[in-house]
Amino acid sequence: MRKFVLAVLMASVTSFPAKAATVETVASGLENPWSLAFLPDGAMLVTERPGRLRIVQDGVLSDPIANVPDVVAKKQGGLLDVALHPDFAKNRLIYLTFSEMREAGANGTSLARARLSDDNKALENVEIIFRQEPAIKSGAHFGGRIAFAPDGNLFVTLGERYSQRDSAQDLGTDLGKVVHLTDSGKPAPGNPFIGKAGARPEIWSYGHRNPQGAAIEPSTGLLWTVEHGAQGGDEINRPEAGKNYGWPVITYGRDYSGEKIGEGTAKDGMEQPLHYWDPSIAPSGLTFYNGTKYPDWQGDLLVGALAGMKLVRLDIENGKVVGEEPMLEDLGERIRDVRTGPDGEVYLLTDNPEGRILKLIR
């Protein structure tokens, strides 16, 4: 019955025709940019996966900001997300996720906090406040998105590192989890597994594969994520405290060999995605549109696609995905991140050695 209900739900999603949209280049010359955040004055902080953090203002790239933590810039690893503390205007704190070299050649996703200097040229008081455990010798599935909740705590998405996918079901590891932390990197009060033997207290939800997009819904304050499936099975989820999102026991994808993964598409005690893609689009950046430029998009989700090379708008009504609209399919660019700017415009990052910041023109 659960499979039938889900099939009806997915069939009820309206597929809109591709929207005639174009882009204009805001800045170029970035090497595999991964994340973008807007400073109060409208300038942009941009990460480059090889390990550089820059400011972009009026289309001009700054020199790399000094004192960025050392990263493992191999395969999918490197400098990943950047986010501003909710009180950045007062404390100038920023947060970075990155792949960090650990002992014996292993690596893992880490979260650093630092103060951006008054002249925007360096990071000060850099400290690593959270480390995904255990470290793994792998170059894949770091996750790494940061989302600040309205209460000032934050979520970080963590991949299962590809070679350790069964660990997504193990509450004794941070692999394949969403963690919920204070702004100093400690387990947030009220987390569902605090005090539970054999479980890590920072875990919020589990059973995730490689969630590379995270956003807080402005109207509800709830976290939404997007994660990569294997061949098919990319998912939109709304992770809730203590819940299991199934990977690798249930999935709508298949292994790259074509073999079945896990037990099927549904199992008691495991959550269904709000939406999934099959075939895969390889989703990454995620934002709720909350500007005034496009009022008909208010509250909708915008998702960047890497393999799919497009921008996808998901029409959200009452917490459900009811429509899907592809855009920019002729662009031929891997869309790594998507953000709503303070001016109400939509900004994109292209994941290429000659990456760009783009502004959507609709």
C-alpha cells in the first residue's frame, strides 16, 4: 500500500514545460566554485573547491582571503560551503565546511568557524569546531552544506563517504547523517539521541547518502535537504528529529552496476522522500525563493543540477511538491549552487575549472 500511495503522489506532480530563461555573467575566473553567501553590503563570499575563499564585488574577484584551513582538494573534496552567522553584522563570524586530512591518510568533513577581518582580507581566530567521525580514506560523498535555523543553531549535512554506505544506518558514526549543532559546534540541546547508548549526540537524522543541498523554509523554519542517489533516487527530504531516511536499505535508485540496492523502495520505520528523480539529475545547491523579483515563485524550491545541467523549480504547496519546472537546459553548465540574493534575484554557481557566478534572467 505504501508503494501505491507514493506512486500516486509522484504521479500527481505537474511537469511544467521548460521556461525560456537566460543568464548573465556576474563574475568569471573561479575554479570549481562550490558555495556563495551574501555579505550585508551585497558583496559575495565564494568558495573555490581547491581551497580558496574570495570576495566578489561589482564583478571583481578579490585576492584569496588569508588563513583558510588546509583542505584535501581531491576528487569531490576541498573547500565546500560558506555561511554567515545570523549575527554576522555584529560579530563577523563565518562558517566553512571542508574535507580535512586526518591521521593515517584518512579524511572527513569538518566545520570551521572564523572571524572575517574588518578589511575582508583574512580570517581571524580560525578554529575547527566539529569533525565528522570516523575519518575515511575516500574522495567522495562529503555532503557539507550548512543551514542556520531561526534559533541560531545550525545543521550540517554529511555524506556516507561512498565506501561506507551501510554506516548511514549506524548511529555510532556521523556518516550519512544530518547533524544539529550550536554555533560553537556542540550538540544542540534537545537532539533526539542525546543520552542514548551507542549513538552520537549531534545526530539529527540518519539514512542519508550524500546530501549536498540544505535550506531553511522561511515560512516554517524547517530544514529541507536534497541528496544524490546512485543511478536514480535523488531525493528531496524534510529531515525530522530522530527519523531514518532509508539509505541504503530503501532507495529509488540502482547501483552503478545496474544491480539492486537494499530491500526495495519502502520499509516500515523509514521515511519516504517528498520528491525524487529517476533518472538522476545529481542535485546540489538548494534555496527557497523568498524575494520580490518573481512573486509567483514565492516559497518555491530552486535546485541546481550537476549531471542534469539545469536549474529546477519545484512548486511547493502546504509542504508538498506539486509541480516541477526545468530551466536553463541549453546552458550546458553544471549548476553547483543556487541562492536568492538580497536584491530578489537568483544567483547560480557553475562547477567548472572556469566557473562563473550567473544571474538568472527570466
